[in-house]
Amino acid sequence: MTQHAHPLPVEIGLTAAIVAVSGAAGDSPEPTILVARPASAISDAALPSGPFDPVAHRTFEIGLRAWVAEQTGVPLGYVEQLYTFGDRGRHAQAGDLDPHVVSVGYLALTRTDTTLTKTPEAAFRPWYAFFPWEDWRAGRPALLDAVLLPRLEAWADEETKAAPAARLSRRERLRILFGTQGGRFDEDSVLERYELIYEAGLVPEARRDGREAAPAPAEDAPLGQPMLNDHRRILATAMGRLRAKMKYRPVIFELMPETFTLTALQRTAEAISGRHLHKQNFRRLVEASAVVEPTGDMSHATGGRPAALFRFRREVLQERPAPGLRVGARV
Amino acid sequence: MTQHAHPLPVEIGLTAAIVAVSGAAGDSPEPTILVARPASAISDAALPSGPFDPVAHRTFEIGLRAWVAEQTGVPLGYVEQLYTFGDRGRHAQAGDLDPHVVSVGYLALTRTDTTLTKTPEAAFRPWYAFFPWEDWRAGRPALLDAVLLPRLEAWADEETKAAPAARLSRRERLRILFGTQGGRFDEDSVLERYELIYEAGLVPEARRDGREAAPAPAEDAPLGQPMLNDHRRILATAMGRLRAKMKYRPVIFELMPETFTLTALQRTAEAISGRHLHKQNFRRLVEASAVVEPTGDMSHATGGRPAALFRFRREVLQERPAPGLRVGARV
DNA sequence: TCAAAAGTGTTATCCTTACACCCATGT
DNA sequence: ACATGGGTGTAAGGATAACACTTTTGA
């Protein structure tokens, strides 16, 4: 009940999931994430991460913006704190890792995904490279039925043979999170799905973490590219948060160019949410919410009939409490 | 881009907003919050807070549960991380406060609000004592029009005289957050409202923080009881999060006794959300969502016709992805 | 002239909100 | 008998989801 009785100093690291959309002006945009060391044969990709210096910077966010600007040159727009991780891996033995590191995860959005001049070893990579099962734009990902679900089902079967769970059964969680057995696939639950997969021991991160190997060896077909430490968990948190946030805040425009066509906006919304959206309903929704206004110009770069260009109406921030794109249509 | 280049040790404090509902079985439940030093003439109330020992505890949550159990004897049910505060007051000068303290805020729910044996100096106090403008159960709080809004309007007027804001104008934020000028009062935006009031310098916390005094001296009619440091901000975060969470997760049952009447459930939902709910719609909603089941027993303690007793159906967790009480009715 | 993409009009359904009335018990 | 709270049926309105077709350009 006392305030900080024993001084137990730890080190604070700020880890950022910096998201951009490549080709947001065009027809096939891809959400990308800034990684420090692009995955190679020898090392996993890592999110950019830096120490927090409480003397130099008054707040985390100021500190974050400072080192990101300094080290990568990427100008951050929207920034939001995600979660603070204090654990050294859920199944690590005491002393396994340095227990004196706490990392505060952040989601940041930027429009710049042009080549980075300052850090050649950092690059924007498509986020679905790390989460292939989250991309449903072209329908149900083949990976799901071919690899992921069979392994998860096997893992769920395991439980039935052993002790029945006190809480939610594995099979029920599978159904709720992946929409098996007639359930819906809720695209916002990125983190929960990753944690299930992690628990099942199907990603290398889990095995690094001291967890027993999964029934099927996952080496031969990695389920998405692994990342350093718990960085993929932070990215999953960021993806889920962005997908959810997009529906009630106009954050998507932080990722769009100044002007854009409605189709480009739809493709970007689809790229982030990982779903295909219904064209007419999307347009009606956008029109009804009055979040954009026509510039009067036309884009002739579309290949077919020229498209009207629009811009974000900043005034909506002052008009409506929740001016997001409440995309809901399944198809 | 490097991982934790310079060791800059800081101390981690865990601060918990521990919520219970007093009289959840009865007709006039009140949401309460555990405070360490009940507000007296000489000192502000404080949320229970303890240090995080990274050696003893693997995760924050384990550490939190440990010291809460040890020091207060309150058994925590649902626990959720809220936010990590790294700043030493938004307007403090460098060196003002110890910059080496970072506090991780938590929301925790408990059913126990019986007298605490272990810590006589801790007590559950109604949360609306700290946020009187958030209680709309008996209609629009008188405090709003009598005290709060006039001062906020004065603060908004100030701006018009000075430079116009680059972003949202004060008046617009007022309208959006407090529902002035025909807007809606969104009960989830507890934190945003508190931050506006704080920015306007209307709470003692803001003045402690080096902010200039508000136009009207706030001493004579304090706007809710102040708290130590930024604890009222943490409580505001907790209230907003609980109000929002209640709508898509069955967290309310963490605050209810094992069996309860539908009216008791409604009164509890009202107590938390701060709104009056429509009886028939609430009941239909509860029935449709199938989150409760009748026990078969009746409660004769109501004063009128006996009421059927219900219990939470834990199975809904396994059936529906978002089994909350989507209360939406205005009246 | 035709491919390729932009853009629109309409209807069915469900969910939300609001309405007013009857019921069972204790005093 | 009557006060007190428990409990229900139904209809209006709006939002959402699904439907297929016309228009305009570049090649």
C-alpha cells in the first residue's frame, strides 16, 4: 500500500510497430511494417526499439518520436501506446533472460514508406509476411486449411485425451477465434489468434521460450516469418488495434496520400482489415459519414473510367464523436 | 535501432484501480474504488500502489496480485492493464519530480467489498465522489450546469480571444465530450472529459502540476475529490475502460454475487455506465444474449412482487465471441 | 468496339428504440 | 385493497446487407 517502498530499477525499452501502406494511392496497397533487420537466413526481423531516457524526455511518446526520427528518419503521425510487457517470456525459467528489461509497445502510423535514407538496414515489409493467416482479401487463405488448422485441431484433440480444461476448451477457442464450425472470423482478434498459435507451440518464438515442441515439426513450413523476442506479439497487438480503431476513428487517412480515389481508400481499408469489402456499401458508408470531400479533380491513372479524387475532411473531427469507417459488410 | 543501447534504470510502480460494487445484490448499487488513504482534511486519497519486483515475479499481473493480496487481502478477479505513465506531470519542469518512476496502471475487479480486515487505512469509496459529473443515473447532474460547464465555457471563450487552435477548438471538444449544443454524452469518454477539465485547470491536480490557475478559483467548490499525483487520471481510464468493456465482455458478472435478480443486474449496469437504462429493452437484451439463466429460486427481498433469481451462464464464453451487455438505450 | 474500372438505385431484413399494460406478492 | 416492484407484447424507424445494372474513359 506504500508508494514504491523498495527501489528496484529496471530498464525501459520502447518498441514501435511503425505502419505504412505501400501504394496507398494505387490499386493494390499493402500494409507494411518497419523492421530493423530484414529477415535473412541468419537472423529474425526485429521491430525498431530504443531505450527510454527519463532525463532527456518528459514522456514516452516524446522519447519515442525522438529516437525514431533520429535513427530512421521516418516522420511519425499518429502514435498510440499499446501495452507494456514486463515478462521475460511466459515460460522462461527465472534467470533465463535479463529480468530487468520492460518494454512499452507502441503503434505508430506514417505516410512515408519511400526508401529510407538514414538506415539502410531498416525496411518496410508487408505485415502479412508475418501473419499470413490474417489476409482474407482473396478469400480464405489456403494456409489455413492446409497447415494451420490441422495442427491446431491436433493440438485441441490432445487436450480431450488429457485433462479437460478448467476454463475454455481449446476447441471452443479455436471456433471462436478462427471461425471453424460455422463461427465468424473476427478480424480484430489478431492478438488472440497469435496467442493461441503460440500456446500450441506452432511458432518458433514459442519454442525459443522453453515451450515443448508441437506435435508436428513446424520447421518445414514456418507459419509466417518469426521475429526477435516477443516482437511478433507486439505486431499482432498493433494490427488488432489498428483494425479496431479504424472503425471509429479516421486513422486510415494517416496512411493515405493527400488525395485519393474512393477505390484506393477501399483497397487500403481492405488491406488493413484483411477482408474484402462490398463496393457499393463501402461507398455509401463513406458518403454518409461525410469523412471525405471531392477535390474536383479526376485521376486518369486507373486504367478504366477516370475516378474522382477526394480528400479527408478534417472538420469531421469537430463534428462527430466517432468518425471512423464502420466497415461491416462481409463480402 | 539498437536494442537498449544505454542502461537507464527506472523504478516500476504498479498502480491499481480496484473496483467493486457495493450492494450489487440489492436495489441501489454503487460502484466503489479501493483507496489507500481515504480523503481527509489533510491528505488526498490514493490508489493502492506497489513496486514491481522483476526478480520475484515473472509478470506484472502476478506481481500486482501478490502485493494486493498481501497488503489488502482483497482477492482480485478480472485484471487488465490500462496504460503506462512515464511522464512526471505534463507541465513539470525537468527535475520537478523524480523522473525515475514509471507507473503501470491496472483495472481490477473484485466481488469483495466487505470490510477489509488487513488494512484499516484502506476503504472502498464511491467512484462518483471523484467524478460527480459522470453520474447521470438520476438525469443530468446539477453540478454540470451549475459549476462545471460555466467554467469550461469561460475557458473556451478565452481561446477565441487569443489565438485560434491549430487543431480542435476548445468549444468543439466541449460539445463532443459533454454533449453541449445538442451533442450526445458518450459515457465511455471518462478520460477525455477529465483531461479537458484538467487542461482547463479546474482540478487541484492541474495546479499542483504547475499549470496556471483557472479563471474561476476552484477552491470554493472542488470538482470532485482530488487524488494523489495522477491517480485520478488512472481512475478515469479505469472507469472508461470498464464502461466500454462491459458492452462486449461479460465483466459485469465479476462484480455481481452468485445469484441476482434482473433488476439488480440492471441497477449495476446503470451504476457502472452512469446512465439510466430502459427496463424492457434491458431485459430483452439480457434474454436475447443468453448470458444468464434462471436458478429457479425467487427473491422475496424486493418489497413487491418476488423476483426470479438468475446466475451467469459461463458457457456463453464458449458460444459467442462478444457476450457483453450491449446497453444502448438512452432512457 | 471493347475491356476495365467508376459509379448509382432499390429492396429485404434485422436490430434498436419506444410505447403501455398486466401480474404477483407483502403489508 | 393497494402499494410496490416484477414482468411482457408489439409496432415504428433506422441501419445494414444484399441485390444488378449503367457510365465513362483508354487502348
